[in-house]
Amino acid sequence: LDSDFNAKLGDFGLARMIQESQMTHHSTKAIAGTPGYMAPETFLNGRATVETDVYAFGVLMLEVVSGKKPSYVLVKEDESSYSNSIVNWLWELYRNETIIDAADPGMGSLFNEEEMKSVLLLGLACCHPNPNQRPSMKTVLSVLTGETSPPDVPTERPAFVWPAMPLSFSDVDYSVTGSQINSLTVTELIGR
């Protein structure tokens, strides 16, 4: 975070790709870093953004409060796997209304359940598959300092869709003003 609490680099693995002469982490072209902390869109566009930093911070929060590594394979009692993602595991616990079970057992009962739930929900909000739905770092700080409640998180983990969907369809302008469409040109490219 910089002095204004803007995210700069959430995945320290990406730091290896940044040249000292470059002014920003946004200039990296190669995918580098630790997959457990990488937002889903990073695998498609290979770019670090403010939103990917928020995702990585969310994974870090979930890792700290659960005591689990981001890619730790968790297995349910019926032997089916939760996948290899702490985020998937947490979303399933949240769907089953047992999210508090994610708290690190090493803490025993030495935590406030409401605060723990707030941090876990904030971590899930930061790990939303749609980058446009992730909270800003300013919002994250407000939740962590107790100034506001965590953002709403859907019970079911939303599907990852790329390109990212707008926050709502009201954010998209479908109107055509001052012009008419009278023709349409379609170009079909066919390989040799």
C-alpha cells in the first residue's frame, strides 16, 4: 500500500518481474507469482491491476485467519475434494453457514466471532471472481478498523466471466444518440 492506502503490489512473486527502471508494476507482460494469490483474470490477461492486488490481499487475509495456505488441498469427510483453493473452501463454508469454522484452530476461542466473520466475509469480497465487484482498499481499511460492515457477499460463489461484467446493467449505455444505423459490414476471417 502507498501512503494513501492504494494497493501497489499484492503478489510479491510479481515483484521479481519488475525491472528497477520501470515506474509501475502495471508494465509486466509475463505471468509470474504465486498462483494461490493470483486473481482469475490474471491468467487471461497477464496483467497486475489494482483489482488483482485486492484479490491477493483477500487471499492473504483468509490465509492469516484460517492458518491454511492458499493452495492447501482440503478434503471433506465424504472424501470429495474442496479443490485446491482456500477461496473455494471458504465459499463452501459460507454457503453452508459454517464460515466461522474457517478460524484457525490454534486460536481456540480467543477471538470475537462477529469480528472473525467480518474479516472472513471481507476476504471473500476481495476474492470475488468479478474484479468490478471487489471492494477498494479504502473500503477494506474501513471494514478492518470497524468503521463499516463488510460488503455484501453472495452465498454462492459467482462464476468467473471474462471480460468482467459491469456492476449492473444500468452502468452500460445502450442508447444511440444523433445517428442512425443503415448498414452493417461483417468480415469473416478464414485461415488457410
